[in-house]
Amino acid sequence: MSSTQEPSVGRPAGPAPGALLLCRAAPGSVAPVAPLLREPMLLTAAGEGWSVLVPEGTPWRHGGEPVDRVLAGWAAALAVGAPWPALALWWDADRAGFTLASGFRRPVGYVWLANGTPAGEEEAMRTFAAWLGLDPVPDVRALDRLAAPDPASDARARLRGLLAVLTRVGVALPDGLEAGEPADRLCAAARARPGVLEAGGDGGTARRAAVGAGPPGPWTPRADDPGARALALAQLAAGAPLLAWGVRHRSGGWTTAGALLLVHGVLGLVHGFARGKAGAPRSGPSGDHRVPS
């Protein structure tokens, strides 16, 4: 059954779908990359060394694609080529869960049914803990409890428990940004934050909602990084088939991930080429580089 299926007659409608996208980086590092998702986002700090993106639009509502699939694609797109992981939290009337993406590694995730019944693999929790550097004893035990049956905890309570564990690595969601809230409330809470950034949905640079703050410059990979060219080529190689798969399966999230990989790769190669030309020795009018005797 699709997680976006309309409730049947006589069944009460569940909470509206919603999502939050956490990045283990400061807003200034996330802002230049976020617009490449081509979805309106609000960006603000979410603790020490963390940022949170709040989608203003709801492509899972208007496009018919499940919220978990959209968020998985977004997390993968943001994490590939970035030195920080991206964690997507999502929920709808039937389920809730998370997807953690980091670099080129295969994302890991976990799902709970609406009543809190675990529907994921325990190994995913341990991988989650390892990637985020959580304590292997108390934190993993807390995650294990989230993967165990508990009739008193529904899916939203499970997400809140997950966020409680993440406070150990600095996560602190701003007031009003709570798992389980509908998208309009999340956006209203984020927009009320001082200095919130608006990540344009047209691929432009992010802009600060506060008056008087200028936008950051466009994002490009570091050309002085010895592995930048290899990374750009790897992004191109991974992006093309991923984009084709997303288009073929009409998956907006994975289409975005593939497109973003291609954009990252092209920008990396172009930027590296431009820096290379800028650093080349200049020739005289005749093009002769010889030093006069």
C-alpha cells in the first residue's frame, strides 16, 4: 500500500505529511548547495554544527510521489560531494522514518508504522550510529530501544526519541520545528526565526530573509583540492544513470539527485579548468615564453 493512499471511508484522516532535512554543517555551508534541489526551502541553524532545511513546497502532495522517496533523493543529492552527511526525517498518515546519506555510500534508513511498530533492520540503526559518531554504548542502546516494540510509542514519538539521541552530537531543533507537524506549521515556525535563509527553488543562490544581509556566492567545488577533478568525474559517472533511472520511474527525488550530481560534476570540471587557465603563465604578444637573454 502506498504511504500516500487516501484514507478509506470511515477511517479518520491521519496527520498531514511533513519533512525536515538536517545537514551536519553550518547554514553558510549549506546555503549555496540547497538551491540546486530546485525546491523552495527555508534554512536555519539547528544546533552546534547543524542546519535544518524546511521545504516550503510539498512535491509529495502535488506530484503524487511518497514523501519518503522524495526526501531520500534530496538527502542523497545534498550529501554526494559534500564533506557532511544529510539526514532526512519524514512522516505521513501511515508511517514515519529517516534516511541518512553520506558521500557516495548507500543511504541507510529506518521506518516505523503509524502506531510505532518497527519496520526496519536493526543493522541500519548501528550504521546510523557509526556514521554520525554516536557513542557505541549508551547511544546505540537508546537506538536499539527505538527499534524494539513499544505499545506506548507511536511513530512521531519514535522520531522524537531519535532527535533526543541526536542531541548528543549537537542537534537542537528550533522551537516549533517538531517531528509530526504539517508543512505549513513548520514553515511558519522557520520563517519566524531571525536570520532565516530562503533557498530559491529556481537554482539561484540562497538569500537571507533578514534585511541588510547579502546572499552568499554561488557554490563551486574547491579547485585546489587534489581530488576535486576525480570527484567531479565520479559525480558525472554516477549522476547520468541515476538521472535516467529517476526519469524512467518518474521519481522526482532521484531525478533531482541525478541532476544535482551532474551539476556538481560539470561545475567541478569547469571551475578546475578555469582555475588552471588563470594559473597558466602569460605569454607575450608573440606567444613566446622564453626569458630574454
